[in-house]
Amino acid sequence: MRYFLLTIFFVIFSITSKAEILKPTPLLSPKEVIVIQLKALENNNTPYKNAGIEQTWEFAHPSNRQYTGPLENFTLMMYSPLYSIMLEHQSHKIILVEENYNIAFYFIELIDKTGNQFGFEWILKKVFIEGEYNNCWMTVIVSKPISISKGT
């Protein structure tokens, strides 16, 4: 039910908002964070160019942001050959590997816009730093893609 409500909220939010980005909140589960990020990347240029990348960046863990740099650098990284396959992808499947109170491991199967299938390790951690992200699940690592199959 919670997943359904989040999906409805996300669809309504996407239709009614031109520039607002969903923000991390302690109310979101790790899977809900990944759903938000992958749906945004799947529709990267809606409602404006690179909105999906910006939405994904919003849920990057503070330690991940230190590694990737500011949004402009993150955008360049997302257009690199390794990660551009996530942009405007056809579909994805989120598979829980392991989760505990402060870290969650998922495997993502993704079919890119040309029909090739890839896998990614996606790791989230709960933030324990006082401030706006305290107790929020945020992405710390997305692995390089693993080729699973080529499209027809």
C-alpha cells in the first residue's frame, strides 16, 4: 500500500510540478528512494532537460556528493558511457539483496533504450549527520554496469 501511495504521489507530483524536486525525508524507505531515482532517470528530460539527473542527485548521500562533486559534475558523469545507459531506459527491476537498520543493498536489472540489459549494485545508507538529511536513506554507491544480455 505504501509503495502504491508513493507511486500515485510521484505521478501526480510529476504532472503538477514543473520545477519541484522530491526531497529526502526519513519517511521514505530505501526501496522508495530507488524507485524515485530510477523513475526520474527513466524520464530524464521530463518535465525539463536533465530533471531526472537532478532528482537522482537530490538523493545522493553527502559522502557520495564529496566523491562526485557538484550537480554539474554529476550530470557529466551521468552522460558518460558507463552511466548514460540509465537515461531514458525502457524498464528496470529492483531486487533486494540485504537490508538492515542503516544500510541497504539492492541489485538493479535495467533495460536501456536500445534493448540491452545491464545490472547494477545500488547501495543506500541512512544519514546520521545532524541537519536536513538526518535519518534519511540516500544512495552511497551505484556500481559500474554489468552487461547481462544484448538486445535483439
